[in-house]
Amino acid sequence: MALLFALFTALPQAARATRFEEEKPGTATASRSVVMRGRASWYGREHQGHRTSNGERFDRFKYTCAHKTLPFGTKLRVTNPNNGKSVVVRVSDRGPFRHERILDLSEVAARPLDIVRRGAVSVVAEVVPSTTPLGPTEAPENLAALTSDSVATVLAGTTLTDIVAGETEAADVVVIPAPAPSFVVQAGTFGDPRNAQSLQTKIQALDQSLTVTIAESSQNGKPLARVIVGQFADKAEAEAVKLRLKQLGVVGMVRQAENL
């Protein structure tokens, strides 16, 4: 036994590490309220049991979420201002990686916020202390202020992760505003992904200068595949592409990317 212990302690630290990435929750305190605003979507049954970015298994019945950069273990109080419902979730995954969305919530967390029914909604997400219990909670008392542009403070040269980790100076309330809107041409929506792939191939053959992608989602438990052309900062540019596609025999519609 002593020999085994000696061999174990002699191993480099990396060899003894678990397969789970270390979680380093944000250190935001009551004196610093870091808030994000933007669109949130959800993921559920189709991801059940899959590995998340921090190494654990995704469970749609646990209050977790995906964010692009926040440290794993960071807790967020996410609120839908339209219905006043709030939940506390823990960052366990990376994403979302499409359109302008800021969070993907697990199914159980998304339901009270009306995200499952609508696909995506605009939310306010506030970093809360690591001791905050997960699950449904009261909406912030200053919700009206957090949704107002009057409290938005953007610090030049800093990132959301830096602010949460306490590595930069910040005001009492720092609101990271929603991303600037962008626009796409939605060329078609299909239940069968093969039809979406066929349209994607057709558009690329007609005009190789266009970027054509397929955005997969679900509605009422049924898969959807949307054929998306481009991503434009200017709506007029998207309208011009829609007209060009129409002349080529493809009828589409201009949509705001984050509303997809």
C-alpha cells in the first residue's frame, strides 16, 4: 500500500487530473452587478447524455447553460422581462455558436422563461454569487433598470470574462448590451434535412459568391432545418440578395438573425 501511494504521489499533476475541466466560478460580488442582455435559446432531448464542454453529461432536467466564454461554474440569474420569470443556472457548456444568441439553456431552465415554446426570447442574465441555489427564483428588484439603456456601461478594452473574474475595474452595474442586429435571407424551412441540403447545393451552384448554411433547430419536438444565406449588417444589403435570389428562382425572406 505504501508503495502504491508513493507511485501515485510521484505522478505529474496532469496525469492525476480528472477528465472534468476545473470549474472556476466568477467572483462577482454584491458590489458589482454584471449583466448581459440578448437572445437566449435552449437545448433538450437531442443532447441528453452527451458530453458538455466541461466534461460532464448533459441533463436537460438540470439547471445549466452554455456560454461562449464565462468560466465553468459561473452562476447566472436569467430573467425574461416579458413574463417576469427568473431561473438560476450554472455554466457547464460552450455556445451558442449560431446567430447573435448569448445563452443556450437546458430544457428545464428554459420552460418557465417561455423559451421552449418560442424557440428563443430576449433575456437579462445577471452573474450571481456561487452560493446562490439553482432553479426558479425571484426576478431582480431592479429589473426595469437593468433593461434600460441608461445603466449600460461598456468598458473599452475589457471583456465580460475579465469583469466577472474581477481582473478589471468596473462600475456598480455593468450591462453588456445585446449584440448589434444582423440580417440573413431565409431561403427555406424543411422538416427533412435532405431537402435543406438540396436547396443549399442549388443556391451555391447558382451563385458561388453567396455563403449558404443550414441552421438546425426544433419546434414542438420536431426537427427543423432552415437554409440561411449570408449574414449582413445592413438590412438593405440582405434585401438586395433576396431580390437576386428571386431572379434565380429562389424565393426567400429577410429576417433578423437573432430572431431565427
